[in-house]
Amino acid sequence: MLRARARGLPRGQPNMSVPTTEPSQRSQRSADTQRGRRTYAALCAGVLAVGLCALALGHGDLGDRNLRDILLSLRAVRIAAAFLTGASLAVAGVLVQGLFRNPLASPSVLGTTAGASLGGQLALLSFQLLLAKDGAPSLQPSLVVPIGCLLGALLSLLVVLAIARRNGELLVLLLVGFILSSLLLSIGDFIISLSQESWELGRAMVAFVLGGLSGTGTQQVALATPLVACALVAAWLWGRPLDLMLSGEEEAASLGVDVPQLRLWTVIWASILTGAAVSIGGNVGFVGLVVPHALRGFVGVEHRKLVPACALAGGGFVVLCDLISRAVPAHSEVPLSVVTGLVGAPVFLSLLLRMTRGDGHV
């Protein structure tokens, strides 16, 4: 009404030359909310369906009453391990992509994936060389490898933070992570070459590097669950500052975000998630890259919406890939990283082509 009077229009006559955008914005927000709810419902239904299939399918006959409880218990532990692995990697991917403001970043760029893998390899080697010589070859390294993975991820994280503290730029952090990953992977390859002298150790080393959940038990899941739960909650709590980071570090700092503190804790929680995932399932690729990239088109770029959606989708994706690895007819299970790569790479390529079809860049 004030605009109409200022322009000399009669009282009560609407100003058709200045259309309001509030109804359209409200309708857009309502549509986004409905789409997000449908996405969450579909994810929950998909995770439930995949979990039930993973419980029902596998080696062994559930019709045998003597074996039913044992088989269901083993499969339930494996499903929990697969879900934790996928959720950890997917949310770590969300954090890393939000930190670098790049949807093509993966958790491995920080170097903690290679550090956790090297820690697990050193734990296997130490167990074989030290414990087996003391006459305890039957002792299962149920906690040796997970603890080694977590320590390896922690040490690599400390190296990255110590070097990047001198220069807090993201480019320096990225280069340090890349160089550290190359170094640790080379050391890991050297350890694998040394382990080939022992057939059992060499096979265990290769199986760990390729990823898999066949040897995962309740102790590994119990060790990783508190770490994953705390990291998921922290990732959700840091969602608002990460949203502001999308507009640039200077803009986020002007809006009150402590950028160095945000960068530090984002790296820490992403590293914890990555180390926990490697301690459970070994090296599993493409989860932290594909899942966040695929869900942004459904739930948006807000991290507080993206984190729980990626946790559900990532967990369900790895449960599905583990089910496929068990269902493939072969003399032994197909490594989990092979299945995630075969499924994830074409999906990611199709998403990338769809994004670049319109304007030629991501």
C-alpha cells in the first residue's frame, strides 16, 4: 500500500509492476521440505529392505533350527559392521567436501585413510612376528587390527595438523594429505611384499587391503560404534558453520565463523570416521565420494540435512555391496572394495556427466 501511494497510485489499487516473491519462496521451501521428507522415507525403507535381504540371504540354511540363531547372529553383526563402515565414509565425505568446497573431494585426501591402512598392516605384521612366536598362534587378532588402524589414522592426522598449522590454507592441507597418502601407501606396499614370505600373513594382508567384512566380529563393532556415534553427532552440530563456508572463508569469517577452528575440527572428525571405517571393513572406496554427491540433488546442500541422509544412504550402500559380494558365485568372497568400485564408479560417472551436460563444468 505504501508503494502504491508513493508511486501515486490510488488507494486500494494493487501495484502490478512490483510482484512479490514471498509466496513463490514459501512454495519453493515447501516443495524442498516435501522432497526431503520423501527422500528420508525412501532411504529408511531402502535400508530396512536391504537389511532384511542381508539377513535372509547368505551361506547356510535358516530352515535348520539348530543353526538359525547362530546364522542370524553372525549376519546381524556383519550388517551392523557394513552399516557403520558406509555411514562413516559417507559422512566423512560430506565433511571433506564441505571443507574444501569441492564435491569431488573424498576422505582419502587427508591421508588418514592411508594411515589407518598402514596401521592395520603393521598390526598384522606385529601380531604374526611377536605373538605367534610366543606360542599363541590360535589367538585371533580381533582387536589388534582395529586398534592399529585407529592409531595409524591418529598419527597421520597429527602429521597433517603439525605441517598444516604453519600455513592454514586449504591448498597446503590438500597437498600435505596427498603427499602423506602417497608415502604411507608406498610403505604399505613394501610391507605387503615382505609379508609374502608367509602364506597366511600374505593372504591376510591382501584381504585387509582389499576390504571385507568376513572376519568382523562383535568386538570390532563395539569398539568402533562409540567413535562413529560421537563423530556423526559432531558432524551434524558443525553443519551450520560448514554451510557458511560454502560462500568462502572470508564471507564465513565476516559472519562470525572461526575458520581455523572449524577447519581443525572438521579434519579431526573426518579422520576419526575414516579410521573407524578402515578398522571395521578395510579399504573401501567410492563411498565417501559418490553418496554425498548423489544426495545433494535430493536433500540440498545444507549439512544438517545432508549428514543424516548420507549416513543412511552410505550404510545401506555398503550393506548392499556386502550382500552382492556374498551372493556372487565364487570360490571365495569378492573383496568389498571391488564391489563398491564396480558399483560406485559408473554411478559417479553418470552423475558427473549429468552435472556437466548443461554448462560444461561441475
